[in-house]
Amino acid sequence: MLYKSLEFKNVFGQKIKVFEIPVLEKDNCYYFMIHVRLQIFISFLYNKPQEKSCYSYREYSKRKMSWPDYQDLFRMKEFKNNA
């Protein structure tokens, strides 16, 4: 699975980095859920002063999603011959 990261400055001028954001096709059944939860997570980080500067979207999703959905989304595909 491909992941992306996002860096921005919040209202207070703190530099915030969110990493491990999954890249999904628009026809994926989890696309909308990831998109909406990412907006909620970023708005929370943007509007309040933060103690940390780096956040994992994967860890956030682990707390907010149901466990079967989380496993389906983040399970790693095994490649043949280390390809």
C-alpha cells in the first residue's frame, strides 16, 4: 500500500506533520471514510495548540475505526520474490 504525508502550520504557527495516510482509488469502498476522517483529524490539529509535531494517521485510525475495517484497510499485501 502507498502512503502519503502532509505538512502544514496550524493557527498558532506550529508546524504539524501527519504521516501514514493511505492512498486509495476513488472506487475503493474505504475512500470516503478515509477522506472524511482525515478532514476531521486535520481540523482538530489545525484549531488547537499541539504538544507534538508529528502524528500518525494510522494510529488515529486504529482508535477511531472498527477493528475489521482497520484490518481490511491496512493489511499488508505480500509480494512474491520481494518484488
